[in-house]
Amino acid sequence: MINFNSQKNYWGLLTIARQYSGTSGAEKETVSDLGRTIIETKNFRFSFAQLLFSTGTIAYSVVFVTYAYGIVPAIIGWFGLVAAIIYGFGNGIIVAKPNNKVLAALGGLLIFIFEAVLGGWLLYSSLFIL
């Protein structure tokens, strides 16, 4: 939702690209800086949204570890907790230092694996409930 509200700003990049191709010299630098500012703002908002996502993942992973015995194995909850903490910490680093993306990439991979395993487990376990 955070990125959706600013979508009209991203479409402005097409206008900036047209302006960039029709200019020269110092004006090209100004247009380029404007485009760079829009991209940096987009990246910051995305990293902030991912911090909120990791906070939510931490919350339901804690529920899986503490209260969901029998529904979701605790090991899946613990894995989700570790993955969300790494991902959140990595995105926090990106907010502070935008060029340092290694930890967030590792956390993103772990979150992806966690979500796939959790979804697979929930689909598999639902076969036995019916």
C-alpha cells in the first residue's frame, strides 16, 4: 500500500526519460538527479514496507512457536522467527546505508523458504483435517 500510493510519481520517470533524451549538458544532470531522487525515494519506501512485513512475520512466528502446538511444528515457527529477524535487520541496514544489501538478500531468501514451507505444511496438514 505504501508503494501503491506513490505510483503516480514512478510514472513520472517516463516523462523524465523523454526530457533526458532531449537535453544536453548541465540540464541533463538536473533531469538525471530528479530521476535518481524518485528512485531513491521508492527504494526507501520499499525497505520501510519490508521492515513492517518482517515485524508481522515475527508476530505470527511467535504465535506458531508459543500457541500453535499441533497445527504448525515449532521448528517452522522458529525458522520463521530467525528469518524475519535477519530480514528486518537487513532492511534496517538498507534504510541506514542503501548500498549494503547482502543481509537483506539473505533474509529475503530465508523468508521465501519459510513462506513456502509454511504454505506447504498448511496445505499438507489440511488433507488430514477433512
